[in-house]
Amino acid sequence: MATAQMFFTIFFVVMLPAQGQLTPDFYDAVCPHALPTIRAVVEAAVALQPRLGAYLVRLHFHDCFVNGCDGSVLLDDSATFVGEKTAGPNNNSLRGFEVIDDIKAVVNAACFGNVVSCADILAVAARDSIVALGGSSYEVLLGRRDATTASKDDANADIPTPFSGLPDLLAKFQSHGLAVEDLVALSGAHTLGFARCALFRDRLYNETSTIDSDFATALQARCPRTGGDDELSPLDETSPAVFDAGYYRGLLQNKGLLHSDQQLFGGDGSDDTDALVQHYSENPGEFMADFGAAMIKMGSISPLTGSDGEIRENCRVANA
């Protein structure tokens, strides 16, 4: 029995891809059921609560912007580090961790072992969420490994905030190798989901020249000058549970909910972004294609591969 178990372990290790580059077929040999399993869990979760799709996309984005796409955003605080969950852009904002836990458990069962990284689960779940909510599919590159640590300070420094102006947005994206075109395309993910009153209150009451007056008045009824911090409003008032180009059409009407969103159209030095917003509002198919390409590019930011990092058994804690 021990000999058979040893043979299986050796065979299993040999089957794992050893290359350092991300590839779309990374799990094809070792666990062909991995991606269909992730898709099934995501589809069930999003069908039950469409808002979860936006949460899963956001988790992948916030993961990649802090030291690369390494699953560090999922780590709870430990005795040796304060993680990213309580950083300013994440605290009381990021959701969907339980869905990732469910995916990890089901995938481990389908693969007969701990094969698929939490970082890869985030990337695939984001793509599957987009598709489940009406967006176009795109190829996800795989082979990331998981970080063993996380940093609240790095998250505070690297993730763009809802209060960022266009120069700061561009600087943060460019620092990760992303261009202005990527900024505008990836921002289109805000066609999904909601934001808390605390994140857009200042825009309602202090940015009267860049916000549609009727839009602001309607929002003020749900987001007063004081109180109601956790009251939610849709980022795209027309279709917050459908992945489409409605976000860009809203920006053209000065109906961007967040300051950072409206900065893409009519913001300081926004000639390039203005043209892209206009283009995507009129050409949703091109938006979908460019969004997919930008997600692949973002998903390739500084991954851990080969023998770096680990494959976490539990996405919330590093392996013992």
C-alpha cells in the first residue's frame, strides 16, 4: 500500500507543469476538471446573487495591484503581518471571500488534491463572473502560485481610490505596466456593482460642475451630508447586474458615481480618455474585446511561478 501511495505521489508531482510562464492549458493534464468546476460554482453563486459577480472581479483587480497576482488579498492577518483586507481601499468594501473558499474546496475535491492556486482561482472566477453577467469570454492564462504574506501598507499605496484624480489613476496603472487604454477598458468593470455612500458623498455635494444635477439630487435622497455611510447606489444606474457599455454612456452624461470614474470623461488632462469613453459608449463589442485583452494583461502582473510561493490549502492562510 505504501509503495502504491509513493508511486501516486511521484506521478502527481511529475504531472504538474514546471514552467515559469503562464499558459492557458496549465491544468489540462493534471486536472482537466478544474476550470469547469470553477465555472459551475461561479455561475451558481452569481445566479443566486448577481452582485457577487462584481465582488469577484474586484477581488482579482485588488489582488493584482498589490505585489502582483498572487492571491495575497485573500490572506487573513497573522502573527507576522497585517494583510490587505483592512487597507483603506478594501476595508468594508471587498466581498466574495466565502465564494472563493467554496471554489477552493470543490476544486480540491475535483482534482483529488491541492493543485489549483488561489491566485488562479481569482483570475478564472473573475472571467467567469463577467460571462455569467452577459460579457464576452476571454482566455485566462494560468500557472500562478500563491504568496505566503501580504501587506496592508502596500495595498494602501498601490490601489487607486474612488477619490483619485486622473493623473494619480494613470500613475498607478502605469506603475504596473498598464497603459491609458487599459485604464479606461478595465474601469468598464464598474458597469457592475454598487458603491457605499461614504465613497461618493463628496462628489454629490462638492462637485456640482461635473455631475448631472438631477442625478445628484436623486442620490442625495439616499446619501445625506451626514449619516448613511453604508447606503448603496449602483455604479451604473441603468444595468448594475449586466456587463455592458452602460458605464461609459453614464460618464458622457456626467453620471459617474465615483469621482475617479467621472475623471475619465471631462477630468484634468482627459483628452485621451475622453475619446476612449466616447468610443466604447458607441462600440460595446470593441469594449468587450479590449476589456478581455486588458484583463489578460493585468492578470500577468508579477505572478509567482515555478517554485516561488506555494499552492495554499486554505486561501485565507499560508500553509504551515
